[in-house]
Amino acid sequence: MKNKLSIFEAISIITIITISQIILDFPEYIIDLTGTGSIINLIFLSIITLIFCKIISNIFKSFPNSDIIDIAEFVGGNILKFIISLIAIAFLFLSIIIAISNFLYLLKTVYFSDFSILFILAFFIIPVVIANRKGFYSLKKISCIIFPILILSIVFLVFASTEDFNINNFFPILGYNIETTFKSGLQNTFIFNFILLYFFLMPLLNRKNDYKKVVFSSFFINFGLILITIISMLSYFPTVINKSLSSINSLNSIYLITRKIRITSYLTQSDVLFVLIWCFSIICYIGLASFAISYILNKLFHYESKSHLIFPTSSIIIGGCLLVDKFNFLTILEKYVFKYFSIGLIFVICFILLIIGYFKNKIISKSKKGISYAKTK
């Protein structure tokens, strides 16, 4: 159906979220915390989150037509539904404002230092408004087109840096110490925040039986992209063992790697090509997150048209970006607020809610002789 997702479309959308956050240099925060132990830390966290994904995949079999907002209503009525919706919307707004502010800083610093921030903002906001006005069908088709190009850009970037590869840059393999890598490093689960989409995915799929395939396929693709990015960053910035990347570089670390690559003798400034491709990724990311906000608001208030919500949404985004630019607290938002917000929302609030919904559904099913929430939904 027009507004439903195939396996490829769902994987494309989920992976664009991760690629955008790689572009925004989120892996830097992993390396800042665990140093050369980041590879071991990421593998360790991937095992934990894979088990987590297995659990939610099994539970959602009991809710084939529901997302986490529906389950919140099932568990606690309209009040809980309203609270969870507001929390999810706040997280999505935060994600969008961080994405735009982060990328704006790069563009303004390197390419558009003489331009007004509102002019650069318009470059991102106008396409997002147009895409959302066209509807979800347009967003998913654009995502499918840009998805393979983004994958190739990240993979090419990583393998183009192999000439600087030095195995000594990855030692000591456990980083600063075991406690930092395995205990303090649990904070790095925020990098798997694409898992939030799994809580909204089920009713959007063409075939409900594809849910498990989408979850695990997208998980391994996203994990692989994050892993090779961290390997590349460690290879290029070995001094990270003594200092954080943010203290070494004032610019995006991924961007700095692009400046060292020469694709041909004619294209010496390859960073321009990468940044152009990445602009489309950020626009897709913002467009999808904006649609998700409209989707949740529509579930709350049942608007006739979700597309009209993009105008107030855009106004809030612009206001948030201008505030971040004026008071210069982007790093605090990224390193602390977004990190702990994503962990709390995904691995605590949504997960507990899903568990409670599962057991409540079981109790209802037994008391009504097999008539469960899933069958009445």
C-alpha cells in the first residue's frame, strides 16, 4: 500500500537515521569515553542490544497492529498515551534541532561564514516542508533513492583511509581500563537509538511477518556502519588515547577525514562532494523525524490532514536552532541531554511499557479465553 513499508523501504529509513548520526560525528562521543577500547565496547554493547531487540521482536508478535503509543493507551489509558506521546515528540524535536545545529556549524564554519544562519536554515527547512506536504510516500521514496548512495559514501570514506592504517593505533585494546570499557561504556548504548523506530514500525509494514527480518537486518547493517566508522576514526586520530577528539579538533572528525582524500587529480577537494551527499541525508533525517512528530500528534488529536502540522513543527525547529546558535550549548545537548534521553526513552520507558503491555495482554487473554488485545485491535 501507498503509506506502508516494504522490507527495503523500512531498512532504508532506519539506516538513514544512523548514517546521519555518523555524519554528525556521534561516534566521537564513544571514542571520547572508551578510547582505544571503543571497538570492544561496541561489540559488547551490540550483544546486549541484540538480545534487547530479540525480546521486543518477540513481544510485538502479540501486538501486530500496534505501536508503542497504542500500547501505552492499552496499559494506562489516554493519560499514559498522552505522556508517552509528549516524551517521544520532545525527543524527536531534540534530535532534529541537534542535527540541524550540528551540520549548520560545519557549513557555516567551512563554506558559508558570511551567510546568515536563517539563510542556511532555509536550505534544510524548505525541502522538509515540501516533502511532508507531499506525504509519507514521497519521504520513503526519497529515502530509498538516497540510501545506497549514503552507504557507498561511508564505505568509500572508510576504505579510502586504509593507507593511513596503523595497527598500533588500536592498542591497548581495552582502552583506558576494563571498568571504563564495560561499565562506564554502557552509556554508549545511546548510539543504538535507531532502535526507537522498532517501537513504531509494526503498523507501518506491508506485511507484519516482515517485522523480525527488518529488525535484525537493519540492526546488523547499522552496527556494521558504526563499527567501521569507529575503526576509521581511531586510525586517523590515534592521539584519542590521551585526549578527546573534541579537544583535538574543533571540526567534525568525519569531515576532516574527507579532506585527506583525493578521488582524482581533477577532484582534489573531495570534501565538497561528501558534504553535498550528506546534506541530502540530513534533510531526509529531518523530514522523517518531522513526519514522526506529525504521526504521533495525529494519533493524539486525530487531525484530518497530518501534512498541515509541518508548519508549526518547522516554526519550533527554527526557534530551537536559533536558540542553540545564540547560547552555544550544542555540545551539552549532544553529549549529555540527547545521550541520556535516548537511553532512558528506549531502554527504560518504552521497554518497561512493552513488558507491562505483554503481561496485561496475557492476563486478558486467559481471562477471556483467548480473546487478547491483539485480536480486538
